[in-house]
Amino acid sequence: MRNLLAGVLGLALAGCTLLTSFDENKQTESSFERCRDRTDNDADGLVDCDDPDCAQFGICGELTLDSCADQQDNDDDGLVDCEDPGCAALSGVCEERTIQRCTDGKDNDGDSRVDCQDSDCLGLEVCRELSSAECSDGKDNDTDGLVDCNDFDCYQQPACCTITVPPFTGDTFSHDSACSIHGCTAEDPICCVAGYELCNPFDPDRWVVWGLPRPRQVGGFVTNEPCGCEASGIVSVESAPLASGSALSFVLSLSDNASSVCAGYTRATTFPDDQTQCSGAPQPRLLIGVCLEALEPGVSRLVALTDGKPQKTSTLSQPAPVTVTIDLSKKGTTVTAGPLVFQAPSPGDLSSALVLAHGRGTGGKMSALTVSGPGQQTKRCASPSTWYRHLARGEPVIRRSSSLLQASHPTVIYRPDTKDYFMLLSGITAVEDGFSGVYSATSTDGVLWSVSDAPVFPLSATDTTFGVAQSSPALLRIGSTLHVWYARQDVSGSYVQQGIAHATSLDGVVWKPDLGTVGQPYVLTPGQALTWDSLTVSSPSVAQAPDGSLLMWYTGTRADSSSAPAIGLATSKDGTTWLRPQPQPVLAGDPDGDDLALEDPSVIYDPASGLYRMWYTHRSFGKTPTIRYAVSTNGLAWSRWPTPVFTAGPLGVFDERGVTQPTLLLQGYRLKLWYTGSNSKGVPQIGYSENRGAR
């Protein structure tokens, strides 16, 4: 029986005629009478002359390229050109892809999105923020819902790029947040950032305590070992968009075994590690700063510096934490540190300034760092392309085995009550004769996984409660209930039915199927004829909006193969009844670019920024598939990062043939990515990587 089902399934897919049972009794609008009976005879949502099937009859005049652009109501229905559903249904005719249509204040293609709010317009210059002024004015100039640096149109503008600092990777701050570790140039946009956490206000917990011993690392902070000098402190830097009117504030403190701690701001970033760490060697040069130095037990000294040279000192007989403020203005800089007050000349341009702290000994500390004033919303941290693969080169965390021939399409949640990660994945075993099923796995760290021996849903010729095959699951936890949406397939006679189904569970073991819509076990089915998702819907990703509603992004394909796979949106209040807010995809490839397919979305809502963040599979001609990234304020209008953010591994590893099907978790400042990688033989296995400066 299973071989028979597999044969039926394979035959249907091979012929690209993935039909559903509700197609069987459809009629067509193929006669003069049917095109004037005010009935939707073929149930495609288009009545009479609004249906392209009626274009052959003279009574239907609004169904050609010319008639849809002549500013006339050719079929006398009161609707002109693209306002007429007949024109809107013609592929490519009424898309908002011209400057005129993208600036006329109309919804020309009937997708409920006007001008630059329509993704069709985003490639045009009229719908892009292209100047430094537009990218820093606090306005949504192109009305796509994204302001300034949150809009990837601005990714190469100076206001939205990081500045050059040394590639330090050894301390908690620079390693975990990856802030500003590259210089930004037009040729190297990876260093630029958009939509991540501001570099300020600063978090004092992300600065390390001085003197923590560290092993030597390439490009990292070091201990005193190379020099043989006393226990050393650690140098730490932070990018800061300083300008005239800025104020820098921090606290310096010493313990009994500390010799000094210094902090301020600098432009010098080329100081060698060894010299910095050794007693008596030159300290990193502070343009303006303060040092707290131990002289003898119970006595310390404050030193104000300009250009690395002492300018004024004050002795403290009872050392205690000292609050330091540095106020900058065009007339000059005022430094206040305890009893010490010092006036310094204006340092000039501060656009490339860095906050810097360093110390000697094992007990110096700089904390409570804040920066206030103008320009504090202009610099951003991290890069969406800074990922750290598991075991450096990348090794699968769920690999092919004697029982699991393929492992793909992971979806992961963290369960705080059991303190573990729970994964569902698409798997194929020899027992299933090539049928895809859903398997579960658990892990305490997201890397070492224990995979179930049997599928979560029964794969049996006699038990089709969850369909004859399942794939591409998407997990979401709401309260104490686990929800999963997945692509389900059923066989009815010689036809294969397919759609997205829903199930719930309290423990991840026993699942209850959702009855779905009336007469079908699905909550989302392929769209009507002629729509972009009329062939298949699959690969769902579901997120909960701030108002409690649910948003599902999914991959859709068209029955006539006239368009590439794209990503659409459906919304729901209960997880069962889903509505499409617009008839077009929310993210589709550029037909004039190298976009072959955009699919497998993974979306999270980031409450800190109020943004939806999407990672998705991108396929192009002649290239291995990659993972790309986009952001949105409403889930409809998306700003795409212009280059891949995660690519295939080096030759010889499990993902050398491409990376696809991402799933993401945001935990603190870390993004955790599980994905499908394909090796040289095309075998899918699941890998893991982290971005350590995700917000």
C-alpha cells in the first residue's frame, strides 16, 4: 500500500499537476453566455469579464495590455484600467513597477498597498532613501514603514555604517556583540549595519572587569605572558557617535592590587597588544581622558590627559569610586573627576571617536558608562553577516545516520520550564520508502541533540490522521501549549491534495490535529486559479504580533510556473482560520535580477526594536543557495539586506553545496541559527551557527 501511495505521489509531482479534490468539478468561463451570467463559474474569484478566460469575447474589453492602459472603461463596469479586477488579474500588466504608478497615490495592482508601500516599487529610486540626509532625518522618506538606518536602502550611508576599530575578539563586549569590528566601505557593505541594537546607551555589564586572566588569542586581548611583567589589565573599546554637545560619563575604581585604570575617548586604534599589556610600556593614547592611579596604600591620584599626556593631577587620600564626566562643546571640553576640574581645547571632528578604557593590575574597573547628546541614534552595532559556525568550519548537529537518511527543515523553541531546546524536523528513513515525516529532538545546549526514533505523526497506510506525508514544520509556544503548522499531503484516488495543517500539544509527544476548514484537514490551502500561490503552499513560519494575533509567512508557487517561488503572508486570531491580507506575495524575487526563488521564511518579532526579522532561502542561477535577511515593521513591507548573510561552508564540509531552511531564536544578544546544509552528494543535514551581536 505504501509503495502504491508513493507511486501516486511521485507521478503527481513529476507531472507538475498537483491537483486538489476541489478542482474536479470546476467549469470554465469559456462561452459567451457564461461570460455574461454574473456567476463565477470556475470558482476562481473572478466574475464574467473580470476573468481572463473571457478575453476572447468582444463584450469583455478590459482584458488586454492596451485596454488596461488607455484610461477608458472599455467594458462599461464603472472601473477604469487597473482599477478593474480584469486588468488586475493579468500577470505583469498592473504591477507597480514604473515611476508613474509608484507615485500616483493609487493601488494600481489591487494588493491594498499604495506606491512605495508596495514591494513592487522598492527597486525604484523614488522609493529608496538614497542620501545621507534622508538616512538621518528621522523620517520614512520612501513610505515603506522603515526609518533611516532601519531601512536597508541606507546601508552604505555614513550615518548607518560602523567605524574602524581593532579586530578585538577576546573580551565579553567585543566578542559577544561583535560591534564595529570592521571598517565600512562601499565595496565592503558587510561591515555596515541596519536595524540592530544601538551602540548606546551603553551597558556596563558588557565591559569586563580589569585583570581577568586570558590565554593569548590571535587578534584578542592577552595576559602579561609575552612580556614577563606583572598581572595585566585588559583594553576595551566601544564605538560612540560623539559630536559637539555630547557628554561622556563613567565611574573609575581600584582595588588593593590594581595599579591604574584609565578611560576616555580616542582616535588612535593601532596600539600593539604587547606594549599595552606590559608595565612601563606606552599606554593607548587617550585624546581626552582621566586616569586613576594607585600611589601607595590608601593614596591614589587622578590625572587628566589630552593627547595621551598628563595635564592636571589631584591626590585622593581616601580612594573610592570616582565619577568622571567629559562635556564636549565647540568652545572646548570640560573634564570633571571628583575634585579635579580641567578645561581642554576642542578636539575638532569626533565622527570617528572611540570610547576606550585600559588598566594595569588586576583590580581596576570602569563602569556605569553612558553617552548622551546629539547623534546618539546614528551608529549601529554588529553585522547580520557575522556568524560563528559550530566547530569553526562547521559540523552538522543532526547528521545522516543508519536510521535517519535525511534531516532537514528544523524548527526550534526554548522551553524555560524544562530548560531545554525542543526541535521538530523533516526526516526520511528507509522504513518510510522516501516519505517525509516529522521527527522531534531535544537538547540542553542547542548543539548536542537526542533525536526520536519514530516520527511524531504516524506514517501509515491505515492511519492518515496527519496525512500520508508531512514536512517543513513551524513551532510556536503560546502559554503552555505547543503549536505546529506543517505542510501536509493526502491522497484521494489519483489526486494528491496538499496544504498547511495545524496541530497542538502540551508535551511535544502527544499531538492533537486541528480539524481545519470545513471539509478539509488544512488551515491554509493553495490560492485560487491564476494567483501566485495556486499550486502549493508550504514552509510556514508563524509569529505572534504584539496584539496577540498570529502572522504566518509561507512559500507559495504558481500552477502555470509563470513566476518563481515567493513568500506570502496570512493572518489569524486563533491559528485555524487564516486570511490573506493581500493577493500578492510580500517578498518576491526581482525578475530582472538573479532571484530564482525566495522561500523557507523564518520570522521572529523583536520587541526591543518593534521589528519583524526574516531569514529566508535565496536561490539564484548557477550559485549555491544562501540565507538572506529582511526586516519589516508590519510583516507586509520588507526591506531586504542586499547580500547573503549566511553562505555555504568550505569544500569538504557538510554544507558545501548550500545552506537553506533557516530557523532562528533570539536569546539576549545572541541569535541562534539552525539550518539545512547539503554536502557534495546532496544529502541534507542540520547545522548550527551563532550571531553574537544580534540586537
